[in-house]
Amino acid sequence: MSDRLRDPDSGLLNGAFFEAELPVRVAAARRLLRPVSVVLVTLGDESPRTVRAVGDVLRRRMREADTVCRLDDGGIGLVLEDTPETGAVWSVERIRRALAAEGVDVALWAGVACYPAHALDAATLLARAGEALRTAREWGTNRIEVATSD
């Protein structure tokens, strides 16, 4: 994969890739009648060492079919293929546990939104995940919030 598609600090794909990939994944989910989840994650520590360690854990632990990116705002965006909201929550919890097991002491907050439960298009899905993330940030540490439906 080209270096211009990678975030140099985390080694993950970058925000531009996430923005291009999300609508494609939602369209595929619609066509195949399968769920897809979008997860936005904020880390409590964005030091280069922590960001690199988190990127390493994510690259090793996430499924090949999932998209894992470091966003332009420093957060992490996940697109979880064929994953409903409960699966997305479990995925984030597994990430949190893997980080702890590998000695990466970092708080994380996550917002989850799922097609078709929370939105039918990529832009609304992303907005709903962002709203859920803002709600999660209102709590102490290590909070996962799921978007609400209309």
C-alpha cells in the first residue's frame, strides 16, 4: 500500500482513505443486504509512542475485511464489515482488552453506528457515530456508546 495512504505515526491507513472507503462499504452493505458498522475512537493519550503501539495492536488484531484508519483529527475510524452494533461493541471491547494485555495503558472512548439500524447512507452513519462518540466522551474512561435511531 502506498505511503501516501498511511498515517506516519500509527502506520494505519489515513483519513483520506477512510473518507473514500466508507461510502463504498455502505453501498456494498446495501447491495448485499448486510450490516456494516462505523466506529469512531478517541484515545486518552496521543503521544507518538502510544499512537504507534495502538496502531500495532490494531493491525494485528483486526480482521482483514475491516478498515482501520487514523483520522485527520487524531482519532481512529473503523469500518467493520458484516458487523451489527453488538458485534462492533464487542470488537471495541476486544481492542481495549488487547491493549491492556500488551501493556498499552490508554483510555479510549468509542462511538458506534450501524447500517441499516442507525442510518442508510455513509454521511449520516458517520454523523451518528460522531454523536455517540461525543456522548461517550462525557463519561470517565473507556466508554463505548451506540448511536440512537430516529
